[in-house]
Amino acid sequence: MVPRPPIRPRAFITRFEILFVIIAVLVHAATVLAQKIPLQNTQRENASTGTMTTEQQVQAAINNAIARLESGDVVGFIEFYAPVDELRQARKGRLGKSFTRIQTPAARADVIKRLELARKITPRFNLGGFLATFTIPEPTEESANATTTVRQPEISQEPLTGYPGSLNDALQQAIADLKADRLDSFIDRLLPRGELGHPEAATRRKQLTSRLQQHPQMAEQMLRDLQSLLQRNEIRKASGNNASILIKGKLVPGTRGRQIRMPDRTFTFVKVEGFWRFQDTTSKLVSSQAKIAAKAPPSMAEFGAADVVIMERFGDRWRFVEF
């Protein structure tokens, strides 16, 4: 019988063994870090401990959602808490009501108040434990009649410099600026006070200039509109401090040889401090928004439904269905 050679240690490790070692090291490191690092206020870390009840996980989710809104992390709030159905619609370019409800600081403040009320309430879970409903109690008569103090944004009243002369002269100069691509001059001299004096005027103006530069067809359309207005007798005969001109929509080629009539448009100009400008609608809008924001929100009970905040579980995360 031929003796078997002695078994020698292998001089190499298989890929499977390398992968196994790496996984073991990572698991060990994660265990050590979990013991040393304090629990953070995020859903994933809370859920991964396995020590929190379902109710505690939901409460942690609301706390984190409020913290994101308070810090201005709108993107994070949408990513982790926006309703799934609205995220699907957003991918198609349609923004739902949840997106509009957190666009401004005042709107976010209202949502924060609502979520703070919800987190004081014990949620009611469905049989599967994946749906949590917070029923917000009806406000008392005193709180229902209360109003919130909302500071109305102030429109600057600093003197403005526009295009001098008659409305006909002003439009000719505006056309010259558009043709020469002097967008800043056009914006400063023809836009209404509500836009130029808005508290966020610098940001709004930058955004408008950027849109006009990225989409030159917008400036080209404005140029054609102003040139059309110059041909109207109402422009040449404009007197007083107001002028409103209607331009009928033209027929444009459509599909299958059909013609489509574009909508009619009305251009309104107002003489401000000796200069003609587009009519100011921004100031009225800002005032109306401030008045609406100052009113207490209506109770959902008025529409035959309870006022609720609803969350649903996706894996180890909780998202809003209604807030």
C-alpha cells in the first residue's frame, strides 16, 4: 500500500472565504459601533435596534419629520415622509397637495403645529399593524375663533425708475432692450412694484432672468406681444394712469390640418411715479395670502370626516398617507 502524502496547509484562500471574512468583520464593527454610538433620531436606526415598540417607532418617525421641517430640510421630508402615491405622481411631473403644503415657511409652520398635536395622541393601529391613525380632537370654541399673528411681507416703496414718456414711447424702449438682450433693464423698468419691491425680489429676479436666458422663446414671445401692442390705437391714445388692451388669440396650425385658436390676452399698464409699468397684482396677492394664513384652519369635521393624521409602514420606515 502506497502511503498518502502528508496534508499540507493551503497557500491560498478561496473567494468565498474572503467574502465570509469581510462580512464577519463588518458585522463585528457594526455591533461595536452600535454599542458605542448613542441612538440617533432616525427611523432606520430606531427600527434596527429591535427594542422599540411599533408605537414608539411611529412616534420617532413623527419627531424626525418635525425636526426636518423645523430645520428647513424639505427635500429630506419629501424623500422619507411624503405619501407614496404623491411621489409616484411627482415622477410624472404632477405635484400633489403635500408638496404645496410645505413650500413656504408659513405653510411648513402650520404642518409642524399639526404634527405636534398628533404626536401627543396615542395612535390607533389597524389589524395588520401597518397603518397608524392619529385622531386630532376638535378645537374648543375659543381656539376655533382664535387667529394667528402673521407678519405681512412689506413691499418696498423706494422710488422706481422706468421708461420715460408716453406709453407708446415706453413700449418702444422696452422693445429696444429686448432686442439688445438687455433683460435686466427690461425687468427693472417695466415690471410692477410688487415684484421689484418684494422681500425676496433679488431671488425672484434672478430666477426670472435665468428662465428668460434658458428659454429665449419666452423673451421672443414678449417681444412679439409688445410689437403687436404698438400697432393698437389704444396705445397711441393712452391717457390718464391706466391702459388695458385686449389682443385676440390667433389661429395656429394644429394636428391633422386643424387650426387651433389661442386664448385672448389682456395687457394692463399702470402709470406709477411718472413711468408706465405692468399692472401690479403681486402686492394684492401677498396681502390676501397673509390674511388667509392668519385665519384658523377649518376643521375637517365640517366636511363630514374626522381630522386625522395617518401613517403607513413600508419595511422599517413609516410614511404619511395624510398629514
